Amino acid sequence: MIFPSGQRSWDESVGEFKTGAAALAIWAGAPIIPVAISGSVKILPRGNWPMRPGKIIISVAKMIPTAGSAINRRDEIIATARLKVQELKEAAELQLKLKR
């Protein structure tokens, strides 16, 4: 599992993705499976302890195939993955708000 933004955000926003994850997936011929974790910043804020009770939604999008892709497509592939994660997070955040 790779987190291509490189770190947790302070506010649940989706950071910029680095292209190394896409390059590695292309090299291995492995698909990228976008996953979003929503709600965790309220349970365990970055740089803070202890954990608090709460709800987390883990969302998974359809895989993005990379087999046979040229390495120069890594920017396009990682941009697609970031967009999918953003869409998953927005849907999950709406769900979390509706459940409150």
C-alpha cells in the first residue's frame, strides 16, 4: 500500500500525489486501486493524541489498469487516481454529515 501524497493532511483535504507510485505500478504492471479514508482527522488529528471515538468511512474505487502503459503516462495515471480519491472523499464526507 502506498500513500502517494506522502503524508496525512491536517484537514481531510487530498494533497498532491507524487508520481513515484504511478511509475512503480507501471513498472510492475500492477493496477492502482484508489482508496479514500474519511473521518480519521476527527478521531486522531495529525500530531495529536489520544484517539477519540468516531466514525471512519473507507471507500474503494474501481482499479486503474497500468499494464502496458508507457512510463510517460505516469502524470496522467496519478492525476486520475487523485481525482478518484477526491470524489470518494467528497461522497464519504457527505455521508458523514448526513449521519450526524
